Amino acid sequence: MTYKDFIQQLQEQTSALSYEKGLAMAILLCRKLLPDYQAFSATPGWGDPRVLEEAIQCCEAARAGVVNKEGIDPLFERLYRVTPDTEDFGDYDGSYGLNAAAALLHALKYVKGKDPTAIYAICTLYTDTTDVKLHEMDIEDEKEIENHPLMQEAWRLVLELSSEH
């Protein structure tokens, strides 16, 4: 599968997802990205993984049918404040931290507005993290990245999760 094929299929599938399945997918992918933020935060001593954990708990509560819409905006602002900027943290860890926090920002937007483009964004942040990890391993060739088992597994996972079947 090529990146272009993956993106096309992902757009189609995420636009057709039920809210419940999209939310479950968002939670799972954000949980998978959380350790990357935790590792990022430990290195420069910047950020707060507890805010990301609180955002995940907010999404889990929404999945259980408890949505505190008044609490989402303040949590979003707190999460935004602990989202690293690549200009300040330009290393690989900074990219991992950014992707994990940004995925949760999109997850909170999804809880609040049920916009399926947020799920698409979470999926691309998840696969972008895999891309960065491959670059960190000095794999630079686009075809080699597309065909690498880690990238193929990341694509397979998000396409499987975003399938309504």
C-alpha cells in the first residue's frame, strides 16, 4: 500500500464512522501515543503528562455517556499549554510529544463537536509518529518508509479500527 492509497482509504473510512466507534478509536490511539509524551516530558522536564491523562479520562467518560461540555474548554486550554512547539523542542522527542498532545486536542474537539475530521487527524498523527520513528532510525527513502513493517502495521491498525465492519 502506498501513502496515497492509505490516505484515500482513511478519509473514506473516518468520514463514515459512527461517533461511538470514532471515540473508541480516538481513545485507543491516544493511549498508544501517551508513552511518547511521557518520555518527551521526562527529557527536558517540560510538560505535564497528567493533563493528557485527564483528557483521556474525559474521553472515556464521554464514551460512557457522561459529557461535561463546560469542562472541555478549560481542559482543552490546559492541554494546549502543555503541547510542545517544535521550534522550542525540535528533536524527535519534541515531535512525539507534539503528536501525542495534538491527538488529544483533536479527541476533545471530537467529544465536543462530533466532527469526523478530528478522528482523521488523530489517525494521521499516530502514523506520523511512526514516520518520525523511522526517520530517527535513519530510514529516509519514501518507498522504504512506506514498505517498512512498522509503517505497514500502523496503517493496518488505523484502517482496521476505522472500518465499520
